[in-house]
Amino acid sequence: MFSLIKGFTQGYYSGDPLKLLEDIQLLKPTIFCSVPRILNRVYGRIMDTMQQKSGFVQWLFNRAIETKKANYEKDGTL
């Protein structure tokens, strides 16, 4: 209700779970309420895509993830 009062844009997925990732790309949500099953699907798609990339891109991706994790463990920033 708060989002409606403040004038936030709201979007809803098409209803087809197989097209959820396409809907996410289209809607570009700032807040995404979900359940673990959906998050596992998103994670799987990201990891599958990274497997197809060159070694340098994979290294860069892994470096970025490790840096984010280290910063979070150090001072809680994301």
C-alpha cells in the first residue's frame, strides 16, 4: 500500500514460471520478493551463462564475487 501512496511503479510477471527471467529483464525490479526455488533458478541461469564465457570473463566474475563477499564480511557493506 505504501508503494501506491508514494507513486512507485509496480510490475507483475506474466504468470509463466518459465518466462520469469525474461520478465525480470523487462521489469528491472528494485525490490524482488521471492522464494528460494526462484532464486535458485536465477542463480543457475547466471552460472550456466558464466560457464560459456571466456576464462578471463570467468576470472573477472569470480574476482568480483570474492571482493563483494570479503567487503561484506569485513564491514557489512554490499
